[in-house]
Amino acid sequence: MIKAACKHERKTSKGRDRKGQQRWKCKDCGVSWTVRPRNPLGDMRISIADAKLALRLLVEGNSIRGTERITGLDKKTACRLLVFFGGKCRVFMDREMRGLNLTHLQFDEQHTTVYKKQARLTVDEKRERHDIGEMFIWTCIDSKTKLMPSFIIGKRSADNARRFLKDVAGRLNMPGPGQADDHNFTKGRFRPIVQISTDGFAAYPEAVDLAFGPYVRYGSIIKEYRNANMVYTPSEMVGTKRTGHRNMEGRELYTINTSHVERLNGTQRLFMKRLNRLTYAFSKKLENLEAAFAMFACYYNWCWRTRTPGNSGQKRPTAAMRIGHPLL
Ligand SMILES: [Zn+2]
């Protein structure tokens, strides 16, 4: 694209600069300028082919140093590329995930570590730092379309629960202002726009109330396990406790379900080396974790195809296609 330095129309060629880029001169005011092709990698100077390969490796669950070994890029370059591209993914997702119509959102948090384990933090670090130690990836998924509309990363706090629920509510098609006017409010006629299921984390009910008010069907499920503290052995589920919090009662309680979002946690661990437990691949900086997750989120919503239940192994369209996203 040619972008002139002035507003005039008539221009003439003024040769090329040292790098061989075309220069132009305005015929009316004499201003001259160079046409530089926009670098999609910002100020990074690696080739597009190298960048593509590195990003494909990172999005398929390779570590930063593994990417360094395969591509020959330095690990700092791979990391910079991840942060640059992840930032773009985050902006893209934030812009495109709007006006959604979803049916059943399941919320969960996945535990990980940044820089060092929580138990290794000093007293001062525990008090002052929000960006190191144990970290939680807050996600939600629509059980029907497998869309992950948003995520946040932070401590497992009531503040973050409110922040996340408000963010998700802002991405859904909420009812118009007339639905909550005085007349309707007294009659209590509210049509829930979405169902929500969460685990037993105590901050959720208040956060769901704050974000959705009466326009939601909300219940929580607490799973009880036997042998839950034996590591490497699957713990046996001995019972579930389902609680309806809003607009849910009787047999409807059996629809409360967080299994799909728990399955998503496994997919996250599969595609992000930094979530692999008991390895050295854990995140060293919160910024890197956020970039890696933003890239995963875009990949999962726009590229990844889940399979139909059963043994057919048949692939379904991507989540973005299944919600009928306008870009597709
Ligand atoms: Zn001019």
C-alpha cells in the first residue's frame, strides 16, 4: 500500500533508496517518502517461513527449547515470537468473541505454576506478587458447540471470579433493557439466555449473580472422590452433589455438568508444553503464559476440530464454524 506523506494526489518516482525500496516525490509540495512493505512480524527480523514453523511447533505442544532445537532459532527469539503473536491472538479473540448465543457454559480453573512453586515463595513475594507462584487458568466452554469464548489467568480469587464472569457475560447476547423494566421485574418474567455449571468454588454464585442477574440457569456440582490424594492412581468417584442456585430445580439438576470443561483442561495440557506437570517446561513469566494461552485459544476456536462422540472418529467443524461466526 502506498501511503503519501501529504494529502496531494500527483506523485512522481524518485528512484530507490539504499535498500532498493521505491521512493516517491509529491509534484505539488515536493515532499518525498519511501514505500516500505509492512512486516507482519513487527520489528522481528526472522523470515516468515521460520516464524511459521516455530509457531506451528509451539501450537502443537512443543517447548520453547524444543522449538529452538528444531528450527535453529534462538530460544529468546522463539519466546519473543510467541509473545508477539500471542498478543495479536488475544486482540483478535477479544474483538471477534462478541454477540454470542450459547446454550450451556461450563466454568473451571486449571492450576499451573509461574516462575516457582507457591511453597517456594518468600513471605514478601506471597504478599506482594500477583504474577508468580501458583496460577490458575480460568476457562469456560459451551458444551454444545465446544466454543471457548474467553479466558483469564490469575490467582484463584473472588475478584478474578467476578472479573471473568463479567467478561463472559459481556460477550453474550443479553436481553434488551425492556426485559428488566419495572413491569416485568415485579412479575418475575425472565427468560434465561444461558445455562451455567461450575464446580464448588465458593466465589462463583456471587459472581454469576453479579454478571447475569436473573437471566441464567445456574447450578454447581461437587464431585466426591475416594483415594483423591494418591498421585498416579485414578481416584474413584463415589458421589456427586448437585446444587441449583438459580432457575433450576427437580430433574433439571441432572443437567448440571462440568465434564466437558474438565476434558478441555486435558486438551490444554496436551497442546501447551508449559502445562506439563513434573517437568521443567513450566512458565517462567506470566506474560509468556498469557501469550501461549491466547494462541491456544485461537487455535482451539478457529482451527481445532473436535470429534463426534462414539467410535466413528468423525471430525466435526471448528467451534467458530458451529456458532456461525461471521468471519467464516
Ligand atoms: Zn504534496
